Amino acid sequence: MREVNFYRTADGRCPVREFLDGLPESVKGKIFWAFNLIETADKVPEKFFKHLSGTKMYECRIAYESIAYRFLGFFHNGNLIILTNGFVKKVWKTPRTEIKTGKQRMKDFLENGGFYERCR
């Protein structure tokens, strides 16, 4: 079983939580449904969770009313998933700036004690 968590900075900021706070409740409901699926399904469909080739990053993929919501993250200590950033995807490929942000936060997490918070 996997566990989805959110990256937190050393000063307590949680970028994923901040992104979620700006979304309507209906969208958050679908997103948390997808997070639950990622945590509990034996095999998560690629439609919802996909490895980003050439990186150690994964992409949580949620569509709601033709809007593509994405969350980047990585595995830590086996089944712990740390989500680093969330965004609305507006182009076909995942933006390099978002991948770069995710990689920087993963590096910070691994080098500075691994701050995170439970997603629920």
C-alpha cells in the first residue's frame, strides 16, 4: 500500500496544499479520490499515475470538466509518495519549469531532513 503526502519547506510552507486551497471543492473531491486510488489500488492505471521518463519523478493525473490537473512527486522509502507541486496543465507535454521545480523540491527534501505533511 502506498501513502500520498505533500512536500513541506523547512519554514512550514506546503506548496501543494496552497495550490489545492485555491481550487473549488468539487475539483478537490476528484483530486482526493484519485489520491485515494493511488494509495489503495494494487495496480494504478497510467491514466492517473505515470512515471516521467528520464526522471525520478511521477505525475498524478486528474481531469475534471476538461481541465487537466497535475501533481508531480517521487517515491521515498518504498511506498511513501511525496508530492512536490501541483498545476493546471495547459500544453501537451509537462512543462519543464514544473519538472525543474519538482526536482529542486525533491533535492531539498532529501538533503534537509524530509519535511512533509499527510495529504488528508
